Amino acid sequence: MAEQQLHIKGKQPEAKTARAQSGLTRAGLSRDFCVDLASLLNILVIAVSALAAAYLSGEQGYLVRYLSIGVLGGLAATEVFIQGGYQTFDRLLSPWRALRGLVWRWAWIIVAMALVAFLIDISAIFSISWFLEWGALSLIGILLSRFAIAQWLGHALENGGALSRRVAIVGATNIAEKFSERMSEHGKGLTLVGVFDDRDLQTRQEAPQNNSAAFEDKIGGDLAQLIQLALSGDVDDIVICLPWSADNRIESVFHRLAVLPANIVVCPDMLWLNKSHGQVSKLAGVPVLKIHRRPLEGWGGVLKALEDRVLSFLFLLALMPVMGLVALAIKLDSRGPVFFRQHRHGFGHEEFKIYKFRTMSVAEDGDNVRQATKDDDRVTRVGRFLRKYSLDELPQLFNVLRGDMSLVGPRPHAIAHNAQYARVIADYAGRHKVKPGITGWAQVNGLRGETSETVMMATRVRFDLNYIEHWSLWFDLRIIMMTVWAVLFPKNAY
């Protein structure tokens, strides 16, 4: 490497920066502090909305009562928003992305508070008009304040504002390159000062070079130069991007940098960096890196179970006449049972028996199951119609009521096919982290029917895993609505 590569691009480390010369050193305004202020504003907005609603509904004589309920609702809403991940700095910057979640959660809080008031027999104290006005005013206030906060934070991040951060990376490694890519894609208000190597020039030249040319251009010096920059106020955060196996090297770097007035963190390894949804959590009081979270944990599992039981029961009531006509048509069309039963793998690879209306002249199960193909001569006349409009899947509503399946989830495959795909497709088994579904994210995106090629199934698996990772009640309802369209205007169904 040429000698000039050991200098910071466009900087002279020996010289004081304009900011340092003018005495405008970083105040270190914390992003967490801004999040806390946003939470306090949230409580204030909901409490003030309670007073405004009392004034509008003519209840001025009971302002303390309504203020108390407003503060309680504000505390509840803020906690729910925090648990849902909506009170983070990145979410505050993107109010449009949080819009649906905030509306949905506030609606649940209003319903829950109304139910509690009814159960403890204090609902008569509060007028319905006040309650509705408070809910509406609070929602408007929450959303308007989020957009105002996003506007202010955006200005504070621009052009080296109070919330912008100057980041230095230690280690000319592939981990450092991956982190710099993630920072450029998702790091709002973050500026890369440079990449600094803890090794001398000769050692680095002798080491194998696995980084791209673009990343090599970012390498600006050694630890001595980084220390000078940090002492002059040009660095807020230092990220040590060295392989975890080099523990002695990491410890040496840390001890050299520990005296600096900057945040010092250690970047995770490539496994964690390649997982876009990894997060830091605690287990037994020890910080750990969570690469995958358990699906439907907490309230998610409860909501999913309620959704399945309630909607499947309602669908059965509504579709019972249709199912009766389908059963009669099958009996009149061909010899054999009305229902088709087949063993498939469900949640945690547990076997269950799936129910469908019979659409073929055969009932294959076990180790030899041939997929249905276009113009398959095994499909009956009525069966062809049923398969085209997915009416053969209706008996699976009984599987949902039994708890074997869900309304929405990865489609279950015959056990023989399951074993075949698990051998050749990475992460295929991850589909079994949730219950299989009657419909799914892959199916409403056109990935249904025959999967004669492995690449077709691999694409379907990606959609299934994406659904599991991003599950929400709204996501399920969206898929159910899209399923109606897919049934009315079928593709790849035979």
C-alpha cells in the first residue's frame, strides 16, 4: 500500500479542526434522551386530549378525573409502543412506517380501557361522548406529534447537526467492510470518519487482502491517528471490527482507546451481521446477540390463536352450504370418499392428518406421493373445478379448529416431499417454526401449484420465512383479503 494511504482523506490529523478551534465541541446530545422526550410528549398529548375532550363534551367540572384517566392512558400507550418497538430512534425518524402500528395499538388500548371500566363498574362515571372524543383527539395528537418529532430529528441529523454521529472503524477486515455497507444503507445521520488498522503497514501488506477496492480507499491510518482525531473532537463512536477469535488483539486495541472521550463498541461477527433482524437482548443478566427470535412470542401467540378460532368458526358457518354442495357434487361425479386425508408435517415437524375434498381418483399417502401436474389424468371433472378455485381446501377449517393448522402460514407438504426438499434447500425446516396454514404469503404472491424444480420451492420457502419473521395480525388479515382475490382470479391452480 502506498504511503499516502496512511493519511485521512482530506484531513491533517495534526491540525485542529474548525470545530475544535472555535470551541464548538460535541455536546453529545443522546439519541436515547430524545426517545425519552418523545415518550414524555406522548403522555402529555394523551393527557391534554383528555382535558380537551372534557371541555368539548361539557364536563368541565370533572377535569381532575379526566386528567387522571388521560395520564393513565398515556402511560399505557407509551409502554405498549415501547414493547412494540415504536419508541426507538429509527422509528421516530420514519413516522409513515409506524403509522399503522400506532393506530392499531391505540385502538386496542381504547377497547381494553373501555372493557376494564365496564368490568369494575365505573363506566357510568365517564360519558361515551367524552370517551370517543378523547380517543379520536389522542390519536390525532399522537400522529401529529410523531411527524413533528420526525421533522425536528431530521433537521438535527443534517449537516453535522446535534444528533449526527461521526463513526470510526478499527480493523481492515471483511467484518469492517460489511459493517460499513450496513452503515451506509441504514445509518441515518452517521458519517464514516475512516477505517483505521491496528497493525503496522508491513504486517498489513503481508496479510491476505479480501476486501474490495472501494473499501480499501476508506482505510485512512493507524491507531495513533485515530487517537488524535478523537482527542480533537472529530469522533463520537469507535467500532472495533475484528474477528472474535482475535481476543488478545481486541483487548489490546481496547486498552489503547479506553482513554478517549468516545463510545467504544465491538462489532458482532459475520454471522450476526448477515442476519438483518438480529438484536441484542439479555439472558441471565448477560448481553447476548439474538439471531432469530421465537415466532409469535407473548401476545402474538394469543392473538394468532384467537384469530384462528374465531375466523375459522365464522368461515365454517358462512361456507357450510357451499361445502354441502361440493360434497354432493363429488359423490355424483365419481366413486370414492368425499374427503381426502393425508399425513403431513405441522408445527415442530409433528405429524397430523390434513383434510381436503377429494379431487383425484387416487388417495396417495406415505413414501410415494406424486405431485399434481397440469392436465393430470388422475384429477376428476369436479376435482378440476374445485382445485382451480381452491374449494378443495375448505375442510382444512376443521384442522384449524382442532389446532393442527392456522388460517395463514406456510403450506404443509406431503411428508415424502417434505423430506426431499429439506435435503436440498437451506433453512427449509424453518417453515415448521409455526403452524402450517390454509393460505400463505407465498400463495397470494403466485407461488402455488406444482414445484417441479428445486429453485421454485426455494423461492416459496423465502416467502414463508419472510412471513414468519414479519408476522403481525394485520399481515394475516392482509393475506386473507389477498386470498379472496387469488381464489376469484386463480393462477397456477390445477
